[in-house]
Amino acid sequence: MSNLKKFYKKKDWWIRVNWSELRSEIGRMQENIYQSSKIGDIKMVNNLMKSLVKSREAKLLAIYNITQKNRGRNTAGVDGLTYLTPKERMKLSKKSFNYKKYKFQPVIKRFIPKKTYKKDKRMRALGILTLKDRVMAKIISFALMAKWDPIFESNVIGYRPGRSRQEAIYTIGNILSKGNKVVLEADIKNFFENIEHRIILEKIGLFKSIIKKILKIKIIENEKRYRNKKGIVQGNPLSPVLANIALHGLQDLFETQIINGKYVKANAKVGCVRYADDFIIIAPSYKLIETWVIPRLEKFLNDRGLMLNKDKTKITTMTEGFQFLGYFFKQIDDRIMVKSIKKGYTHVPSILIN
């Protein structure tokens, strides 16, 4: 935003900023990172990521997103703040957000009911960061999401720009159209609480230091303070992309394998669709899931400090049907019918089985 500097000379410059233009500028920078990441130019990716997180545009857009656009949170962090006036936003924009030296304040841990389509009364742990810390995390997320989006596997739907539950439905349809009849409904036991930090830090590359700080952030729970030793504290803008990084490789686990140093198809019919830590694996037979899929999956999870929730993980057939992302899939004659659990049958066409 070339003319942004002059806004600082005005007392009310915040309300004069063209946010549409600023978002476009951030989008352009993210697109450059995306394209460089897509071709594997790591040096260029790192340079572009540094430029993005150091830019005034990223700082302003992050402040806007956290304190103005999405200011629906009524719970304050240790700063006691839930809202900023335009004048306070201008003041915040003048503070340093140096990712190399940044120090996060402790988060306040709260428990809220899980938002789920399933009958689940469990609570979800949420870490309440200060407004300034949320802004810093948001700035880093701009760059990380642009770098990782072309790296993530095609069937990873959640927390990615331009992806949706509707796309997940069509992806499932494509896998089912191959004649697959059996589904593993997988449930990871307390994913966000148990994921090993090592897995993320080994993959993260640039920004490893600040990511380590937010992973190992101090937590205040019932007036007690302790350092987070494992898991991803939910409630900060980096949680979604870090969750996807932690589970990266799950799809390839079933679709590719290395033989004599070369990538080859592991099983052409087995398919995996993932939305954050919620995923299903579709295969031709019950036996294949029991003897081949589950052992590979359990090893993948164990390497990350995770395990399947035996009470919630189950194998079903298409004639029985299964639930995923708020939809119910069931084979009726030669078609798979897709039904929204809340709204009834969806407008998505039924899937014809070959």
C-alpha cells in the first residue's frame, strides 16, 4: 500500500485505510509465497515469508482481523482486553512485532462445549491469548498458510483457503465411485492436547523459534501456572495450520509408499479424506482395513504421541452408512445418498456406484 505512510500524519488515519486494497496486497504477497513453495524454491519462500511478516500491511491487517473484524470474543486474556477503539488500534500498530525477539504472555485456559454434529458433551480446552499476542500469531499465520497450502495433500480440506465441506463430499464421492464399500471412521484421542511438539518443529523450517515459543507457552489454569509440554493450545490463529502440519502425510500413508527409493502407489483404491483432526479412510474390504490400514495408521499416530480412541473409532459398511462433517452417507441400491444431519437431504446429487 504505497500511500499508507501519509495516513500516519492524520489523527483518524485508521478509519481511512482502504482495507480491501490492503487485503489485496497481502493476497499478492501470499500468492508469491504459494507459487515459490509449489516449485520447491525454499530460499525464495523464506525471503518472501520474511518480507510478509515484517511488512506494515501484514501488521495492520492482523490488527484489523483480530480487534475489529472478528471481535466477538468476550473473554479477555491476561491483558484484560476484549476490545480496542480505533485510537488504541493505531497505538498498537506502532508497537514492535519482531518475530525473532517476540515474547508471548501466558494464556488463560478455559473450557467450552465442543461444537459438533455428533452427540458429544465433551468440553474443549481454549487458550485465551492477549490481543497483542493474537495479532503476532495472525501475522505468522499469513505466511505459514501461504507456504504450506501447496504442500498439503489434496484430500486435506479443513483450514485451507477456498476449501469447504462441500468439496469434502465430492471427494468422498470420487473415492466411493471406485467401488469401495467399507469405511473406517477414525477418532484421535485428544489430538490437540497430545500432539508432540517435536513433529511440528521438525517440519516448520522458518519461524521455528517463535513457533516453539507459542507451543510451549505458559498456561494459567485455576490460578496455577505451568509450561505447556505437549499439544497445541487452541484459540490462537496458528492452531489450524499447525494442526494440519502435524498430520501432514496421512493421505500419502495409504496412497503411496517408497520402494527402492521410489514413490509408488500403495493401494489405488484406499482413500483418506481429512478435515483438521477428523478423518475417514475408505477401502474395498473390511479385511484390508483391519490388517493393513489400521496398523499403518496406529504407527503414524504413535510417532506423533497420538492414539485412536477405541470407543469412537469404528468400521462400517456403506449399506450401514456413516457420518462425517455433519453429513450422513448411505448406500441405497446403486447410489450413495448424502444427507445433512441438520437439514435433511443435501442438494449435492446422489453418487452413482460403478
